[in-house]
Amino acid sequence: MSPKVLLTGSTGFIGAAVLAELIAKDYTVVAAIRSASKAEYIKAQHPDAVASGKLTFVIVLDITAPGAFDEAVKGAEYVVHVASPFVLNVSDNEKDLLVPAREGTLGVLRSIQKNAKDTVKQVVITASFASVFDGPVYILKGDRIYDESVWCKNTWEEAVKKDASYAYATSKLVAEQAAWDFQKAENAKFAITVLNPPFVFGPMYQQVTASTVNTSNQIIQGFNKTPENPDPEHSFIEVDVRDLAYAHVAALGNPKAENQRIIVSPGYFSYSSLIEIIKKYQAEGEAYAKGPDDSDELLKRERAIGGANLAKVKEVFPDLKFHSYKDTVVDTLRQLKELEAAA
């Protein structure tokens, strides 16, 4: 029998891609969802897995409620915890971002320790490069090198008062810290793997319309409508959601991934390189999409900047072949075009 995995966040951008990867790799998946209606789209996307019993669902109304995952974790060999808020239009930083991120993560771990500590071998948690990076603006350059040993220095107290971007980064930080602290304090037997992705772009596997595109892909969507660069110096690191999903699944049962935090990214992008790809695709369409990959040339300046050490992900996942930045953007643009047409 294939290993049983409890997956949270399966209706979101990253979680839906992870679900597809788990099914492709023949895991038995229990997807935690907030209502029965949420399962209908997923069932339609994976009918064979549903029919074979490889995909079932458990309703968890509120991931922050005490004992929310007590029943869901039973019998699981692995837990992949993706669920966490990523919205920047919030009214209360603490209530909408900080508390759900921390308590959702702790809730899963507490339920494992209470009801499945002898069966769950490993928990893979989707954190963020935001819990590593603490720059005042999203520009990675200068003398400081960020790797898995670095922690963001944001504080809960400041996050309550500052803007949503600061609060989001802090929510990822406190959730990750809480997980490591829990493992140590409770002497938990299960291994923890934390993945720290930066900007995540790429095709959307979740139920989506042109008006409900996930936060990171809204950057591509916005520039596709108005390809003018507001910040020529903007440079950061990115990852394709398909590659991030691969890493989640490749971490399961992987000794190199156990009790590690891992920045999952192939390298840099900039607004300049993004807009150049968009303009070329707008002008040439599928001829550009099928033509030679020019990502290396577009990203040469960004890769020369430095700022992030991305060696560890290649060591832990040597078989991970990252999508080119061009393919990530073009595949996203193609889907956005379809969504706009259907609107």
C-alpha cells in the first residue's frame, strides 16, 4: 500500500500543485478542506484518484481551533502542511495573518503528538524565504549572503503595527520558529522539513478565475496588462510552483531533507526580465514560447548580483530540474489569457 499523506491547503495555489504531485507519485492522500463544497473541484481534477480511494477528504472548519486535526492525522505516515494565509489586503494583521499562521502550524503538530506520534514519520511545512530575508525592500543585493542559517529579525510587536507585507513575512517567521520550538520542547519523534520558497509563480492548479488569481501571480497579471517597469532595480529570487511541489514530495522519506530548512529556488528574476518576456510573448505569441530559451541572457545581470546562497536545494534534491524562468512566465501568461477569455 502506498504511504498515506495528510495534506493541508490543497485548495490553494501551492497546495493544489502539491496535491497533483502527490497523486502523480502514487501516494494515498487525505486532503484537509474547510467545507464539502471545496472538494468538488478537486474531485473533478483527479477522478481516478477519487475512484481508487487514493484521494479522500476530511473537513477541518478552522485550522486554528484546538484539536482541529486530531482525527485527520490518524493513520498518516506523512503530513504536508501548506495551509497558511497569503493575503495582503487585511484589516487586522494579528487576527488575519499572525495568529492563523502560528496556530495553524502548532495545531497540526499538537494533533500529531497527541494522536499519531507513533505513525507520522515526517512533517513537511511550507514556510517562506520571508522567514530568512529581512531586507527593508525586496531587492537582493549587497554584501550580505542569505542562506538557511539566516533568520528574519522581524518581531510580532512590530508586525501588529506595520503594513501587511511586514506582517506576512513575520507570520511565516513565527510559524516556522514555533514548529522548531515544538519539536524540541516536546521531544517529538517525527522529523520536520521546512521549505522556504521566495516568490512562487507558474500555472495555477487551484480553482481560479481572472479576478481570483493568487497574490504572486498577480504580479505577472498586472505587468501583462501594463508592461511598464516601476522599479528597474527590483531583483529577487523565484521558483516555479511545479518545482516547489516536486520538492515537497521529494522531501518525503528523504534523509537529506529531515530536520532541515531549505530555500527552494533556482535563482533570480527582475521586473526588467519579467517585462521583457511578457512583451516578447505579446508580440510573437507561441512562436516565442516554442523558440530558444533566452532566460540565461535575460537573467545574467540578476544572477551576478548575488545575495542568496542556493546550494542546499541542489544537494538535497539533485534530481530536481527547475523550469526556466521563460517557461514559468509563458505558461502563466497562457493560462491568464484563457482565464480572461472565459471571464
